[in-house]
Amino acid sequence: MNYFIPWILLRIVTSLFAGIFSIFRPATPLEVRIPLLPPSAPVALWLERAFVDPWMRWDAVWFEKIVSHGYSATDGTAQFHPLYPWLAIPLAKLGISPALSLLIISSVAGIGLFYSFAKLARLDLNPKDTFFALLIFSLAPPAFIIFAPYSEALFLLLAVLCLYFMRKKSWWLAGIMGGLATLTRQQGIFLIFPIGWELFENSGRNIKTLFKQWKELLSLCLVILGFVIWVLYRAIYLNDFGIKFGNIQEFIYSTIISTSAAKVVPAQQFIWPWQALYYTINKIITNPDIDIWVNIITGIFFLALLAFSWRKMRVSYRIFALMITIISFSYFTGSIHPYMGLPRHLLLGFTTFIGFASAVYKPWMRLVLIMASVVSMIFLLGLYVLRAWVP
């Protein structure tokens, strides 16, 4: 039960701070029309203004659009994988506002995430280290996004469950969770690699034995199936699928993502991480802004965290964290705002935090890290609500 306390506290604290920050730069019509203080009637409308609308920034607006109007092949919504908004649609049909529906799904997923993360960490750590792993993960600067109407809470819940069932050698359950994670975010496809490695380990690192266990090996197909379902939906119902071979970017966006993705982020592509870093450093030298500083500093800290934790991580955890890191640093979003979304993309490499908990054992170091994380998280939450930075 102790593992739920951080979620409850963070749910309250982040909501309060989001409301306070929204006073200084209201974004939605409700925020503009209704002041945060003093509370006013009708109470239901004021509660929505105080605790729901301050979260409606950036991608949250796109998810709200999907819940309200569905997907379209031309407006950019097809870039977003569907499980998260699909789960919110039934609530919206019951008369709950789309924004609140999304927030409810994130909150329920967040509760499950905290419990599941603790269960996964407990497989390798003692109770005290498990609690620290949960704290340092949930207080990571970009982790406020778990409490926003974003898909991160749901994805992380499913990814954690995937690795938990993998560790328990329940391969098909791991595959199902991996497939659902892939239906939630593109990064779910990388769950194939830790599952594949654990299957290899389970066979005694013997290829012949591995293929004899073909039923377990087929569980990997379930992860891929999640992606196939989304691609087929786009192709059949949205007519948003046409293979283009002009260059690698055209191929990726015509098959894996969506050709309308530029409606969301005008300049985005996957390039070698060192190329993206080169352009980012050039941006820092020639025309720095708060957006690039937040992204690059957060990225450097995560790399340091991964390096520090590396020796304490299972091989399968290393593989997953490394894949998430590489793809995150390869996602380039143009010369004006390079590395948009880098901090929350790196947060998906959650296995790093489990290794970190066993690498840092001095109480004073843990306390300093937790305090610094809290301050950094509130700072980034403020930038998010004020629309000064894209998480």
C-alpha cells in the first residue's frame, strides 16, 4: 500500500501547481473566462477549470481532438497511436468531457503503473531500494507527464507489465502487454528485444534449443501484431498508407508513422544520433533558448544516469533502455526546436531507474537526488503549463 502514497501525493501536488501556473498564462477558453480564485459557481465548471484545463497543452489537445472527432488521415491525428484515446472514448460517450476522460484514463493507468513498477523492481531489489527506485522514477523531472492527459502513463504501465511477465516466464502474457504497449506508442515495438533476449537466456543461450521452444518464441509476434493492427486500421479506415521509396524518411512516415505527421511537428525526421547532436549543438551556439537548454541538460543527465546504472542492470533491461535512448536521440525535430519531446521520450527507458536504485545506496545522496528531482519536476511542469517548453 505504501507504493500508492507517492502517486496520491504527486497527483495532488502536480494538479495544484498546474492550476497555479495557469493563472499566469491561461490557454483554454475556460481558463480565460473563469478565474482560478476565488472558487465560483457552477462548482463543476470551476473544478474543470482548476484541475483539468491547465493540463490541456500540446499533445493533450491532439488527444482531445481524437476523442471528440476521431482520426483523420489529413489533420495529423494519425501520428498518434490509438489505444489511449480509444479507452477514453467510452467515457466521453457517457457525457464526461473529452479532457476529463483522458485524465481519468491517465490517472487509472498511473495507479497501475506505480504498483506494477514496484512489483517489477521488487524482483531485483529489497523493499527499501524498491521504494527509492519508485521515487526516483516518479520524481524524474519529465515524470509529471504521467499525470497529464498524455499516453505515457498507459504506455509505461503496459511496458512494465510486459517486462514483469517476461521475468515470470509468462511469455504470452508478456507478448500481449507488449502488443498493447505498441498500440499505445511506437516505442512499444522495442519490447521485442528484451523479451527476445530473455527467451535466449531461457534456452541456455542455445539457438537450437531456442527454436525448439517455438511456441514461446511466437509470443514476440504479439508485440508486432499491435503495430500491424494500427497500420491496418490506418490503411483500411483512414486510407493513410502508401509505401513511398523516395528516401528512408518517406518510407518510415508512409508506413510506420503517417505522412500527415508534419501537421503536428512541421520538421521531424529520424537521423543518426550524432547528426542530431551536431545540429543541436549548433543551435545552442548560434541561437539558444530555454527549450533547447531543458532538452539537452535533461538528455545529458539521463545519459549519466544510464552509464552510472549500467553495471547494476539486467542485460535485457540494458537492451531496452539503450534502444529507447538511441531512438530518442535520433528523433530530430528541425533546427528551430531540435529534440522536441526528448525528456519524456527518454523517460520511457524506465529500466534505468531500477538499476540506479541499487547503484546509489548512501541515504544523503538519495535525499539530495529526491529534493533536486522535486524542484526540477515542478520547474518543468511550470514551463509546460505556461507553454514555454514542449515536453
